[in-house]
Amino acid sequence: MSLSFPNRSRSYDASARRIRFTGYDGMFEVSFLVDADVFPGSHTEAGYLAAFDDGRDAIQKVAARAYGHARRRLYVLTASDFR
């Protein structure tokens, strides 16, 4: 199976300064966190979520690439993953 993102929900974790979203490999749920630093022009929860929504396609491509390298249940994507 390949990784898919049928659930468009995402949430902001203020204590960790990360956005959480989920992918699925068949019946297996895979959690992803994106560091807020990936969105340098944003400084509020609404700003981070809007920036995530604007970049969703690119973020999901980076997530799929990370998942293809090592199959884990949780991935933390940082600015260096987007270079």
C-alpha cells in the first residue's frame, strides 16, 4: 500500500509549536508533525493553519517521501525536510 491523506483535518499544538496531521497506509494510521518554523511568516495558530492549508500538497509530498525512507508511526518534519 502507499501513503494517502484522505482526512484533511489538522491541528496546532501550541506547547510543541507543531501542526499535526495524519496519513494512512492501508488501515495503518501514520502521524506527522510539522514544526511551526516551516512557516516563517506566521505567528499565530490561525496563521500556521492557513499556511499549512496553502502548502498542503507540498507538505504531503515531503511527508510521503519521509515515510518512504523509514516506516514509523510518527514523523516530525522540520524546515530542512523542505529544502
